[in-house]
Amino acid sequence: MSSRLEKHPILSFDRGKKISFNFDGSEITGYEGETIAAALHAAGVRVLSHSIERNRPRGFYCAIGNCSSCMMEVNGEANVKVCVTMLEEGMTVRTQEGKGELL
Ligand code: FES
């Protein structure tokens, strides 16, 4: 189920090209010009990471790169803040376990 706004009374949406990426083994689509977190949120993904000590779910929080709620593994790189990382065609995005592995 998509939670993407299609119409708004005062805003217009000029979406870029539709692109696809892989999230935890599933293909998801988003639009050029949006962040990974925005595309995941629109696809219904609400849990982006888990707290390190108690493994509690963490989701979209500050959306400006200031907290650590959205750190995921992107193209094999751990601890990427997906709320400030732009979506690219063919990316591989994974839910990160713990502190993530350094390359
Ligand atoms: S949601 Fe806070 S850094 Fe991404």
C-alpha cells in the first residue's frame, strides 16, 4: 500500500523519473529526486533501524540527518542516514543489524 500523496489543494508534485531499488530482497519503486527514506515511507516501510542495546524499532524521526534513527546499509556501506541520501536506480538497501559491519 502506498502512502504517497497524489493530490494536494495548494502544492503540486513534480516527480522525477520512476526508479527501482532493492530493499531487504524486495524490489521497490521510488522517484528520482527523493531520499531513500521518503521512498521507503511511501512504500509503507516504517521501521528503518533498531536501537543497539534493546533492539527497539526506530523510524523516520528528524528527517534532516541529525539523529541516528534511520541508519541503514546502502550498497554494502553501513550507517548511512537514508533521510538525507538520495535514491538512485538499482541501489541495495538493507535493514542494518546492530552497529553494522565496517568494510
Ligand atoms: S531520521 Fe534523523 S538522521 Fe535520519
